[in-house]
Amino acid sequence: MYPPRAEAVIDLSAISHNVAVLAGKARQSGAGTMAVVKADGYGHGAVPVARAALRGGANWLGACSVAEALALRESGITAPVLTWLDTVDTDFAPALRAGIDVTVSSQPELARVIDAAGRTGLRPRVHLKVDTGLCRNGCAAAEWPALVKAAAAGEIDVVAMWSHFACADEPGDPSIDVQAARFDEAYRSARQAGLHPLRHLANSAATLTRPEYHFELVRPGIAIYGLNPVPTADDLRPAMTFRSSVVLVKRLVAGESVSYGHTWTAPRETTVALVPVGYGDGVPRSLSGRFSVWLGGRRRPVVGRVCMDQIVVDCGDWEPPLGAEVVLFGTGSSGEPTAREWADTLGTIDYEIVTGMYRPRVRRRYVGTEGDPRE
């Protein structure tokens, strides 16, 4: 059977294994583990990833929006789920009815949650978020005392408080301890207001490198997909392989040029293979002339510009069979390119590469569905 036009193969056993590694570190600190499955599981598929993460030992799931969290509930997942970023017109009532924890970062947001509680007759489970220096979402330090006072007086259950590191993927960066100190100060303020929240601050990098900041719950994201944000020796396995196939082979004479703009000219007679993926399928056009694929047991350069629907591979004197598998990136275990290599070439992060695979023409296929972390 030939590979499809564009396929992301997701190894769910790798997801479970990675979560088992991370949850094991958290347990050593006495913490639980929230597996972050936002953005459709970083392009891997939120529902299958969530199930694999729970098999691997996750206690919670994290989603960006109420809509993402509701999709988990609609799939039958009953584990605790937290959501944290929605627009000002979002109705929290469906989240409360579905037993979803919600984040509050301001008094206006608290008011909207309390309004939903009044309409549903349900008591919300709330996580208060404080901005400790990332300066994105989260309550500003000057407004935090008023927020915790209002939360303590409202008809809600404040389950937890949390924040997010800016530079935890740069071990030793002084901002890490600065943010942790601010978080501790905010925690003491919450306790003085009569609250007794759980704390979660550690993202993937901090889960791997800063056990003193695990508190009661860690919140890994990218690491559960096998992409390590810090240089550690932890056995994390990339879960996604992106592949296609050869659809046409032709022989070029020396001097023939390839693709738009004729940016590459054959210096010798050579064989090229056409592969039906391009920037419409998540292959960045800016990789043109800067990457290779795994084809026929070795790396082969992609020549000419990346097009919307296709790329061209220089195969030299070897003629690949039609339908031959082409791996654009994978685990790297056989020598194939990786998502990290693409990111390094482009000056970005591998998060952007794998989430970029969430496209209509990229079919997902799941393997390793048992995801046994004991393997």
C-alpha cells in the first residue's frame, strides 16, 4: 500500500511513554501532572493524545479555550480539564455544566464566571492566574490582592492558582527565580485572603529541570510530544512522523533548472523525484534550498523552491520507484530529518513545526494505540 499524499503518523505509545517520564519526575516532588493538549494536541490530535496521556499517568488535561475543553468532554473524557483563554463574549455556562475548571485573570472575568454560575445553579471550579513576569495573560501584581479578595467572597471554589515561566527553557536564566519569588508572594496573598489553592507553575522545561517549582501540579506541553525544550538526557520520543510519496520521476540534463524562479540548476545529469506536498501542507516555503528528505534509505536534498503542492528531490543516479515513501521529518532514529532540524534551520521552535501539520490535506494516522508506559 502506497503512502498517502501527506500523512502525519502519530505514535501514541510515544505520548504515553513521554508522559510517564514526566509524571515520574512530578511524583518524586509529590506533584500531579497536567498534560497540555491545546491547539488540537499541538497538531497531533487532542482527543487521542489526551487518552494516551492519561494512560501514561497524567491526572489533568489542559486546553486553551472552552471550545477545546468541551471537545474533550464530548469525546467521553471525564478527567479534570482546565481552560484558560477565551474572548470576552465567551459564555462559561457550558463549561460549568461539563465540569470544566476555568481560569480567571481579572475581576471582569470573575464577574462573567459568577454570572454563569447564577444562570446554571452550579458552583464554578476556578484557577486564578497571576502574571509573574511573562506579561501576557494573568492578573497584574497590583490588582492581585483585590482579585483574591473578590474570589474569596464570591460563590466559587478557588481550586488553584498558577502562572507561566518566560525563560524556563534557558536553564539558569535569572528571570526563573524572580518569577518564582513573585509567585510565592502572590500565593501568600491568596492565603491571607482565606484561600487554600493548589499551585502550578512548571511547564515542560521546569518539569524537567526545576523540581523545586513543581509544587502540587506540573503542566508539561511540548515535552509530552517528545520534543525537549531543554538539553537534557531524558528519554523523550518524538511522536510525529510527516511523510509523503514519490509520484513522478524524471531525468534532467545538466543545465536544466527546477521550480519557480529557477533558483536551482542541475550541475550534472541527474534524476529528480516529485513529491506532492508543499506549503499548503505545512512545509514552510522558507525551507527552499535548505532541507533534505529521507528517501531510499538516505537523505536526499530538496532542490528549487517549495511550492504550494509539491517539492522536487534530487536523487542523483538513483531512480526511486513510484510510490516510494518520503519522510520529511520523523524521530531521527534512522537518520531522517527531525522537526527540531526544520525549526533550527528556520530560526524558530519545533512547536511551530508540528502544530503546522494541523491542515485539511494532512491525514493523521495513529499507531501504538495501547500506549503502555511500561514498555
